[in-house]
Amino acid sequence: MAKKDKQIQFEEAFKRLDEIVTKLESGDLSLEESMTLFEEGITLTETCKTRLEAAEQKIQLLLKDSDGNLTLEDID
């Protein structure tokens, strides 16, 4: 799944990341399995971070100007 990170939706990546955390917390995995899941988790974390940063850049704040008109302004 980590190889498809450019195509995966935020919600899917976050759900998979949650599954990985649950498996790692169980303590029932071998070291090799744990490392593989940890690496996938790091990749998914970066994917989620990138998607959130992109969304943040698109957020606009709705404001009223001095005449009472509604305008959209980009958040810095």
C-alpha cells in the first residue's frame, strides 16, 4: 500500500496508519514484521502530512468588508 501513496486518499492513508499502530502496539509481531510496518507507517505519515498541507493552502477565510459585503481571503 505504501507504494500507492501518491494515489491514496487521506482517509485511506489515515485508516491504514491506524491499523499499523494497532498491530505494532499488540506486540505480537516479529522484529522484521514490525520494521516493515513501521516503514510503511512513516511513508503514510508523510502522505497525510502532504495532503494536510495542500488542504491548508486552499483554505479561505470568509470576511466582511467595510460595506458589509462578503469576500474571500486566503489564509497565510
